[in-house]
Amino acid sequence: MAATSPLGAISAEVSALNDYAAVRYTNIAFLMLMVYDYAITLDTEVTRIWTLQWRLPKVLFLINRYVVPPMLIFDGIVPTLYNLPDSLCTFVAKWTTWPTIISLATVEIILMLRVFAVCGHRQTIRTFLICLFTCDMIAWLTMSLLIMSKTIGSSGGSIFPGCLFSAPKYFYAAWIPPVVFESTIILITLYYLSAYQWSKKVNITLRILARDSMIYFFFMFSVLLTNLFIARFGRDFLGSLFIAPSSVIACVGAARMMMNISETSPREVGPPSTYLEDEIEFRDPDFTTTLGDGDPAL
């Protein structure tokens, strides 16, 4: 085997440094976007979310809003701005998966609750999605733990500020379960959206809920699929380019989706839908309406 020329080695180091910088600044840019979005939506959150009863949707929202962001900020900024000893870099290498898992798992539950509302809380779909979500999380956690056990962290030294991580080549496989789950809820939502568009018995509120859900679900699916392909085909550092951004997008998107449900005006609410068996609750500061007769859901 021919030895690598000095020029080739220098070129490889320059390329790696550029890729490292791309990942680093992309992460910081998306984290700043998350902080900015929090600042401009705090008043909406206080008005529309804080007044809700303490039920699962509100708990998930607060986890997504106040637990996940600090984890993402630590994961995205501290290990990239400061040279840490190898022992701390190893800890960060094991830690870095958890913000993504908690973020996307929380978002998937929120999306699942929204699908329940769109489909009228039909028991067969509820059971199917709960089983699918359980399998999704078991597969995701199993692969993530396996990948974490093989991931190594080390100090970047004088060339790369922060920590360097070395993950197994198959780490992209961890993104397959959430992509499958997301594609499934897209198909279910698309089916009901088509049915609602053709039915005159469904009020406009439910149509808007189905339409907005479809837009968000497709967007989230695109993000996860992009992450899967970048993780699979991105060279070296670029394989992790979209990990933190995907968590930020999920975090921001889920928060906005829950707050936007409250934007339905009284004029848009018609007679109860024949498709609904449980209750959907829409709130703004001066208006509350319910459709059906069950527990509130998103």
C-alpha cells in the first residue's frame, strides 16, 4: 500500500477542519434560532398553554420547551467552544444521544396525540399507533445504546477546539425507526384529510386540524429522512451535520403546533363532527369550545 503523501495528508486535514467548522456553526446557528423562537413566542405560550389543565399534552409541551433546550444548548455549544479533557469528552460522547432521544420521543408522542384527534380517537388506530410507537422506541433505544457504547470522545487539541467524536459507521441506522413511525402517521393523516375534504358533515375546525397536521408531519418526515441520508452518506464530520438541527426543528415545530391549535376562532367552529368520538379542545384567551364528549386531546 502506497504511503500517503504529505500534501495529501494536509489536504485531508484541511477538509476535515472545514467539515468540523460546518457542523459546529450549523449547530450554533440552529440553537440561536431556537432561543429566538422562544423569546418571540413566550407571550403566546403564557396565554394559551399555561392556562390549560395539567394533562399529558401540557406536560409534554413543558418538557419539550424547558427540559430539552438546555440539554441541546449544552450538547451543541459547550463541547465545541472549549477544549475539554478526554474524560469529559468521553462523557459528552455518551451524553450527546440523550437530548435527541428525549426531544424526538416527546415530539412523537405529541404527534401521536394529534393523530388521535384527527382520526376521532378510533380505538383500532390508537392501539396500532401505541404499539408502533412502543416498537419504535425499543428499536431506537437499543440501537442508540449500542452506538453509544462504541462511540469514543477525545479532545480536539490545538487544531479542533472542543471534542472530537468517533462513532461506528452504522450509526445512521438509529434514524430508521423514527422515519418509519413518521411515514406511518403521515399515511394515516393523509387518509383522514382526504375523507374530510370530501365530506360535508365535518366542520371546518377539524379540516384545519387535519390539514395543519399533514403539513407539519410531512415537514418533520423530511427532516428525519434528510438526517438519515446525511448520516449514511456524509463523509466524516458531515455525518453528524443535521443531528442537532433536527432536534431543534422538532422542538420548535412541536411547540408552535401546540400553540397554533389555539388560534381557531369562534366563527370557524361549526356543528360537532360525526367523525369525533372524544373531545378536542381549542383555546385562546377569551374562547373555549369542545367537540365531542371525552378527554381533551391535541
